[in-house]
Amino acid sequence: MSHRAHLFSLRICHALRESLAEGYNRHKLVKDLLAGVTVGIIAIPLAMALAIASGVPPQYGLYTAIIAGFVIALTGGSRFSISGPTAAFVVILYPIALKYGLSGLLLASVLAGVMLVAMALFRLGRLIEYIPESVTLGFTSGIAIVIVILQIKDFFGLPLAALPEHFGDKIWLLGQQLPHFAWPSLLVAAVTLAVMIGWRRLNTAIPPHLPALLVGTLLGLLLLQFGIDLPTVASRFSYTAADGSLAAGVPPYLPYFDWPWNRPGPAGEPLSFSWQLAKDLLAAAFAIAMLGAIESLLCAVVLDNASGRRHSANSELLGQGIGNIITPFFGGITATAALARSSANFKAGAQSPIAAMVHAVVVLFALLLLTPVLAYLPMAALAALLVMVAWGMSEAPKAWHLLKTAPRGDVLVFLVCLLLTVVFDMVIAITAGILLATMLFMKDIAAMTKVTDISGNRKQVEQVLPEGWKVLKISGPLFFAAADRIFAEVALLSQQQRGLVLYMDGVPLLDAGGLAALDKLLHNSCKQGVELLIADLQFQPLKTLAKAGVKPEPGQLTFYPTLREALEQLAGRQAVPTTPTTPETAVLPAS
């Protein structure tokens, strides 16, 4: 399939179909199995940590990796992507879980999935191309800062049940409680973080968070042996066992089907589904859908660059939408493609989406068989893991390079997006960032549009002009942000003149705003008795004038195909004039 076909294609199971059509054999299956097992082991503690950071018990992160990881790989358009809970969603999901509980979070995920499917059906898969890098870097850096702030509680072992929703309240409360930190939690978190940082320098195939969590867990067990209390998954979370008793840790049960609103609400009781509830969650669902689209498509682009393959953007959005519609009915939270796990999948030798499906099965077996072990994971070690994840997603070196080398406008957009993400939320940040970037872009483009008096330039105007005539060259797009200024300058230069030749070969665009400004110039020129000759129009401006019904008026307005013909007509006014052209009769170049 050609690159252009990939851009606009929309098929369910696109990546899987494409992989199988190329010829799938035992050798590729073995590679997929090995890659799936590798990334599955990586995903287990990450899924738990991200669920906890999002404000829900750890098993729901495992459910997400199992259901969404399998369904999105099956139905999506990127062959190497691994989907599941991601750090980017924490800043959106945590406030929803705090206000609406797990049931509200799951319902918002379903609504977001519907929006993603709609985006795929409307072929909006290339929307990532319209988001400036300064915006994406700004909100990802802001998200990283928020994640670190959310981990301070467990990193330092602060005696807090939960953090408030608003940024200012979080900082105030954390500042008050920081002197009351627990040294065992800080010790375990610091050691875990140090092992992760040190392990990266060894350049081994084993991901750094696995040995780091092992060391952190062993250290936590050692402290417990000495009677030193340390919060763990088992001490923080519990579930109702099959016999009705209350058990600690993660339930070793398969995810089961239930309506999202029947899950626990903010007070532990199920929510009552209503259209008002769905309406209240629409803004959050839109934020989830937008971030999910951006994250999944960015991940697919990175994998394309690494593999030389091409993903189908619309098919990937379709798969993400289907996954986020189905997963909440089995208790899974919002999912999207995770860049770190996807990169590990590709580096481990994955050949097709089957590797991602195997990863989901590995997490399933961990849920059924390893929950007694997972219960010993210290909360401080998981907090250290998420701090490292936040550092990775922040792309700090790239952001610092932008701050040092980018134009002032891009730096401003980056800082605005970062601050708004941290203080408010990602939707406000992206909206404000794109609007600001658009306005700055239009300002720069408008500044490129200029009018120049070339009457004395003998390379372009070879003959001497009649008295009272000027030749003005207009260069750049005549759109609403530039046209009024340009034609105001033309009107100023036309004072005390008999006529003007407007040389417009450098005008690629004339929009409605430009047409209105030109009409104003024509009206004023007619009142002042200034004749206008317009020469060398490009296709789009010529077509716009023809569609608007702008016609030549003898002695007021005339059109010529070239500047030379306009000047020859002007020089031969007393002789036989050449035949002028009009927007209707001009021969339009091929589009």
C-alpha cells in the first residue's frame, strides 16, 4: 500500500491484516512470543503504579493492560504499539476519580472511546500534524511535573489519604505535611530511584525498573522484618474474597463484565446513570479522547521512524476507540499507546500486533498467579518508578534545546502550555497553546506580505512610465490578517497619481478578507480617479476574482496576463492598445 493510501485508509484490524498478508511463519511467531513476554513483564508493575496514580486500586490497571492491550492490538493500525494505562492520562484521570469515583472514570472512558471512533470515521487521523511541537512539548512537560507532584505523598511517606483536586491546594497541603515525612519510605524510594538511574548506564537488555523494584521490595521486606512499618500494596488496598472475607492486596480474579456505573462511585456506592451525568463528563471525555489520539499517533510515528513501516492513522484511532469502549465494561480504565512499552516491544523483536496480544496474556497470567508477590511492592518504590517515567516523558533535553534555540514565539507557546497544564488542565493548555501558536503564525505570515514600489527598477520595468504612474509589486498571501494593511499602503502610494500597475505574480492566495480589502481599494481609487492595472495574477487569486464577479471597467480597472503586456499597453496608449484580459476570459493555469 502506498504512503498516501496509509494516510487516509480506515480498516478494522488494519495492522494485523497487513502483517499476516506479508506472510506470517513460525519464525515470526517465536519472535512475537519472546517480545510479548518481555514487554508483558515490563507492563505488570507499570500498570499497577499508573492505576494507583490515577486514583483507583492497582487491579484496574492490570485489567486495562489485559483487555485494552489485546483489543487495541487486534483492531488497530500500528503493528508495534503496546496499549494500556499511561502516565500522560494521570493528570486527567485523577481528578475524575476523586470526584466521580471509578464508575465515573469508566463512563468517561467509554465516551472518549466513542469520540475516538468518530474521529476515525471523519478521517481525522492526521490531526497530529497540525499541533506544533512547542505545544506537545509544553503539555507533556507539564504532565510530567504534575505526575511528580502526585508522587510526593508516597515518595516521602506523608500521612495523607488523598490530594485535593486543585494545584494550589495540593502544593499548600504537601508543603504543610513535608516536615512529617517517613524515613523508611524515603529510603526505599531513594534506593529504587538510584538503582533505576544506575542500571541505565549498564546498557543491558533488562529494563531498569525491574531490578529497581526488586531491590526496593527486598529492602522493604528487610525493614518489615525489623518491625519498621512501610506502606505496601497489601497494606493500602484490599478486596472481598470469594468467601466474603476481606483480603489484602490485589484480587487474583479474572476481570468480569459489568456496567461502568455499577462500579464503586466516590463514596463506594455505584453511581446512578443519567444523561446529566454523561453531560457532566463530556469535557473530561473530550480531554481523554484528544490526549489518547495525540499519544497513540505520536507513538505510531516514532515506531514508523524506527522500523521503516507505515501505520494507518485512522485505523489506529478506530482501534483505540474500540478498545476504550470495550475495556471499561470489564473494569479497565482509559488506555492508549505507551511509547516506552512500544519501543521495548519493537527492540525485543516484535513482528506483528500478535506480540502485543501476547503481552496482554502475560499480564493476565500475572494477575492469576503472581498477586501474592505483587502485594509486597512498596508504595514508595512504585512512586519512584513513576518519577522516572515522568522524567522520560518530559523529554527534558528536547525542551531545553527548544528554550535555547527556538524563536521567541515558540518559547512563549511552550511556557504557556506548560504552566496551564500544571496549574489548570491539559484541555485548557492545548486549546490556549494552539490558539496562541496560530495567532503568532498568522502574525509572522502577515508580516511576510509586502508592497514595493518598483517603478524605477529597470530589470522589471524596462521603459520609462508615463507621468503620474507607478508600478507596485505585491508579494505574499493577501489574507485577512495582511490585506487591509497592504491595500492601505497601496492607497497611500496612489495619492496624487493618475494610475497604478499592481504586479501580483508573488501573491499565491486571496481570501475573503483580501477580496473585501481589494474592493475597498477599487472603490476609493474610482472616487479619486486613479486607474488600476492588475498584472500576472496566479491561479487562486484569479479564480477568486472570477467567482466574485470582479470585472474590468474601462478607465478604472484592467487585467493583464503579464507585467510586460500591461506596460506595453500603458506605453502605447496613443497607439492601438493590446486586448486586456478579465478574470472570466483569462486562461487559467492547470491546478
